[in-house]
Amino acid sequence: MQDQPSAGELAEAVRGFLEEEILPNLDDPRTRFRTRVAMNALSILERELEQEEGLLREELARLADLLGKDTATPETLEKLRERVIELNRDLARSIRHGEVPEGTLERLKQTVADKLKVASPDYLERYD
Amino acid sequence: MSENWTEDLDGPLTTLLDGPIEVERAELIPGGASKDTCVVDAVTPEGELELLVRRAAGGVIYSETLSLEQEYKVLQAAYEAEIKAPKPYGYLEDLAGREAVVMARLKGESVGRRVVQKPEFETTREILPEQLAEELSKIHAIPLEQLPSLPGARTEPAADYVLSTLEQELDTLEEPHPAIELGLSWLRGHVPASHGIVLNHGDFRVGNFMVDEEGLVGILDWEFAHLGDPAEDLAWPLVRAWRFGVDHLRLGGIGEVEPYLEHYNTLTGRRITFEELFYWEVAGNVRWAIGSLNQAKRHLSGQERSVELAVIGRLASEVEYELLSLLERGS
């Protein structure tokens, strides 16, 4: 086990540094913009470190349900990621061949909403 | 990125513009990722010229991006057809090792967020939908024989070509995206009536419209011009990503779709319907979802390292969400 700070806390520290010490000293609009983008990238990372595993488990459950597959959850995070990619590949292939399992749209929308919780949490508020 | 090509413009511009000219200012500006853009002020015997020099920078967003030479020829045809577009001055085959185009620098605002939000453009936003319809009607009327060889559909319905291109681009990503597949599946099942094959601007949306307080100044960025159904071009500015936060105004965050579509139909004699526009709006979201993922690919492959491109890949999920919301409405 690594010592403190955690990975998320390190990302947060870098983001705070960019915001408080770098950004105020930048004049070039292009570099300012890119610094803000970099800060955004770090906050995505922070949210992902916190939420990834839980969101992947939910995605796996939805995919397994749609495809009628085994719902046993892999033990490691690495295996979980692999399994989710594999089932997404199966679902994508199936849709390409004209076979769209009942409930696909609804479940995919939940999964994409979950991706947004990490990538762009404010975006969902723009839908009513 | 090598930036010193801007220091050596006197020679090429003198040849191109039948000199003698002197470059007073040459400054790279932030902009499109696939091209470098340089602001140039040049003094000629006839007076000062305000120019933009666009030079190839390596990467492309879509597989079918035009070369600068093709883009120049399209711009020339558009300018001759009296479409509001920057005056093209010439094509340079070799500007410090890469091709470049020299064109007039239009004055105004093109940054999407400012165009849709700034109070001083309120009058502009009122008249813009009809102005856009008018320009698009002229673009779609350019005789194809006046254009260089362009990518795109050769036979009707153009949707077939668009769908197979999108499928290929998705496959090139080599990762599964069931949401985008679902969009493609819906598109395959709902191909609308064809309205012929015309020149498409290819990136006709807020962000590529230069405006001032009086209205439209010019249509920019012709690098995605191709042959396709006119409704494809007409629907592209409806895609939510191009509303820049003003989501309730479906035409690019500036206005309603009705006056725009009606004006276009009146000017062209075509009868494009809301349903057909909806179809192409779905197609546009599929295209931009893939486009966003491709941006990240350019970063990851090392073609163009950029934190900006990297983050755009993650924002593909916004486009996927919009796509699925449209499919809900369309089912």
C-alpha cells in the first residue's frame, strides 16, 4: 500500500497548483485555455479514481442482462475492465448485425449518463 | 511544432501576389488543429492587405479532409458564385515544406460561444437563420463541374455512402461503441427521401460563421467540403454540440429551425421536411461522436500530442448522450 496522499489527492494537488499559482501568471490566451483544459483533465481523473469500479460493475450488470450472459463479477479491477470491453464488443457486433436486444436504448443511456458523471457531470443538468 | 515558417513569407507572397510586397506582421493564432493559421499584414504597391495563411499541420479529423489545394479550388468556386466567403488569393505548393493557402482575413467574430451569447450580436442572431439559408442555397447551386474532384457520394441516396463511411471510421477506432452502433442502426432503418447530390460545405455550423453587429460576414473552413445530400449540410448546424450552451435554440444556439428551413426551401424549390432534417441531425451526432473519439486518437497515436485533443475524447460521451436522447424521440 502506498503512503498518503492517495492518487486522487495527488491529482487534486496538481490541479490546485495550476489554478492558484500558474493560471494567474499566464497572459497568452491560448496557454490560459490549455491550462484550464489540463485542470479539467485532472478533475476527470479525480472523479474516475473515485467512481470507476462502482460504475463498471453497474455497466457490467446491464450488459450481462442485455446479452443474457453470466453476471459473475470478476475479482480484479483489471479483469472487470476487460470483461466490460468484451461485452461491449459483443453488444456492438450484435447491433451491427441488426440484432438489438430489447431494452438496449434505455440501458445504454444509463451507461452513458454514468460516463458523464466522470467526464462532464454538469452536462446532464442541461437536459430536463 | 515548427513555427518559424512564418518568418519567411515575403518571398512566397511576392511570387503569389505578383509583388513586390513586404510582410509587416506574421503571427500564428490558435485555431483548427489540422492546420496552422497565420495572421499576415502585407504592404503592397496598391496598399495594405490583411491576409490569413493556412498551412498544413499534419493531422486530420476525418478520413476525407480535403487537401489545401482542393480546399482552395472549392473556396474559389464559392467566391466566384458570390457566396460570403474569404477572397482566395492563391495556393502555395511548398511553404517551408508544406502546402498552404492564402486568403483574405475577414473582420468579425467567429468564436461559437461569443456568437451565440454576446448581447451585441442580438440583431445578428435574428437575421442569421435566413442569411444562412440563403448562403446554403447558393453553395448547393454551384455546378459540380466547376469543382475539383471531391470525396463524397456519387449515387443517390447519399445516405448510403454516409453510413458506410461512418461505419468504416467507427471500425478504425478499434474499440466498441454500442451507443454509436445503435445510432447507425437507426439510420440504416430510416433512410429518407433523397434530394439529389450537391456540393456540401461539410462543416456549416456556428464556429465557422464570421459575423459582426450587422449580420453574416462570411463562411469559413471549407476543408470538409464533399458531395452529398443537401439536407445533410442543412442539418449539421442543428447538432447540439454547435449550440454552445444555448441548447433550447436548435439552430446552432441562435434561432429556431422553422424560418431557416422554410427560407431554404423557398429559395431552392426543394421540399426538405423536418423529419428529414431530424434524420440528418442524428447522422450529424453520429459523425461528431466519432469525430471526437478520433481527436483523442490523434493525441494517443502521437500524431499530435495535446491535452485538448485528449479531453475531447472523453467529451464524446456528451455527444453519445444527445444521440441516444434523439433516438428516444425518434422511436
